[in-house]
Amino acid sequence: MNVDTIDLNAGYLVLAAMLFAIGAAGVLVRRNPLVIVMCVELMLNAVNLTLVTFSTMLNDIAGQIMVLFVLVVAAAEVVVGLGIIVAISRRRPGATADDIRVLRG
Amino acid sequence: MGVQIVVFAVCAIVALLGALGVVFARNPVHSALGLVATLFAIAVLFVNQNAQFLGVVQVIVYTGAIVVLILFVIMLLGVDTDEDLDTEPLLGQRWAAVIVALLLIGGIAGIFFVEGRGEAVTGQVAALAPIVPGIPSTDAQGNPTTAAGVDTFVRALPAEQQQAIGEQNITQIGEHLFTDYVFAFMITAALLTIAVIGAVLMARRPKRYEPMPELEDTSYEDVDELSTTGEVTG
């Protein structure tokens, strides 16, 4: 019974690692800025899963409070990121991440 | 015990499939739907780990607000057209990304095989606020109880006490959020205000509206095109 629990905790961590890796690969490969934002969200969620797992493993509520802060920062990040994407697409419709490599107005 | 493992297995599969959908979908709307599946699965995993409050917040904030915001922007900009995934802008970029991802997974999963399951996670048990008080930091053999986690001890309790521990989750988070972390909490409020003001400023349509100038084309095909048109006009 004890061994199964340990495996489940390790399983959470490995699952979070896989989600983070998939998100990182998405950020590297995709060129649509909106999809890149979604992949960043994926990575943030993988880290949240890790934090909750550590919170359970170490019997400490601080990990869950940290997840709450990550949620808030992620929300702020998405708002600002989407604002930038809207501002850029208004000037250059259909711009990919390759097109906006020059940051001049 | 069995229920937890089954829930974990199902949600892990859903989360992984959704994540792969985010990366591989050609249409951004399909990517957003894959993201919803992943976020829901992670919310269920939070509840599975006795973090009920975070499970609810995850559904409300992520699937309820963030993904809807992303979908809104997709529809607003009309960029819900398929992306061309067949051409590779940088030679070997995809293989490099796959290798990086595999190294990341292999590195983290390898820790559990090399270090052993107990020693992989280090840290002080119940450093700030124990979720379940009274759990010793070492077991009878003197090994740290880190790897076993809270679940083992919670499941050994009678059903009423297990339910009480689940119901304490919000109370515990609230107590420590408004005492130990109250400064970070207030900074968060300032951060949200700044983000809202910044988003409004950026999304505002400027009075002096001028489209961004086209970039100079540096690829060889465009150079050829220029030279041929130059011959025709000259």
C-alpha cells in the first residue's frame, strides 16, 4: 500500500515533467503567437501540478498557496500578452512570431 | 487507494492527449479546446490530491476566464485559419525541439530511477504549516516520510476525519494567505491593477493610426523577383 502511494507521487511528477516538455516543445516549434501563449500556459500548469504534489509529499500547505500566486501571475501575463498580440495584429494582420522580430514601430 | 490510481491514470491520459492537441493542432481554436481538456484534467488531479480549493480555482480562472479570453482574441482577430505546418522555417528546428523535450522528460524521470523514490524529493517536512498535523517527519525506521506523503496517513484515518481534513483545505489556505503571505497577497493586487491598465492602454486604438511598414525581404527568391521586375521596367 505504501509503495503504491510512492509510485503515485512519482507518477504526478513525471506527468508534470511530460506536460512541461510538451509545452516547451510547442513554444519552440509553433509560430502563431496565440498558440505560443497557450503552450506557456501548459508549462505553468505543469509547474502548478508539481507544486501541489510537493505540498502533499512534504505535508505543507505553502505549496498550494504558491500555486494560487502562480495562477494570479498567469492571469496577468495572459492579459498583457493578449493585449500585445491584439496591438500587433491590428498593425500587421496575420503576423507570426517570425514577422515581429523587429521591434520598431 | 485504487480509486486514486484509476483517477490519476484517466486524467493523466486526458491531460497528455490535450497537451499534444495544443501543440499539433493546425487550427488555433482546436489548440484552445485541447488546452481546456488538459486544464480540466489537472483540476481533477488537484482534487485527487486533496487540494479542493485549487481544483475549483483552476476551473474558474483557467477554463472559465483565461481560455475564454484566448478564444475571444482568436475570434476577434479572425486568425482561426489553418497554419502551414508542413514547411519548416528553420532547418532542424523540430528535431531539436523534440530532443530538448525528451531530454527534459528523461532527466526528471531518470532522477526517480537513479536516486530512488524516497530520496528524489528533499525538503523539510511541514516547514511552515502542516496540512495534517501530527505526522512525524521520520517513520519508525528513521527514513524521512517525504516520499510517502500525506495520503498514506490520511487514508489510515476513519472516514469522518478524512472528510474533515478535506474540508479544512480552504480554511488552511485562507489562514496562511492572510497572515504569513499577506504582503505577497497585496503585491498581487497591485500586479493585477497594473496588468489591467496596461492591457487597456495596449488594446486602445491609437488616434494616429499608421500600419507597420513591411520588412525588407532578404530571402533569395525575393531578390530574384526584384531583379526580374527591374529588367521589365528598365
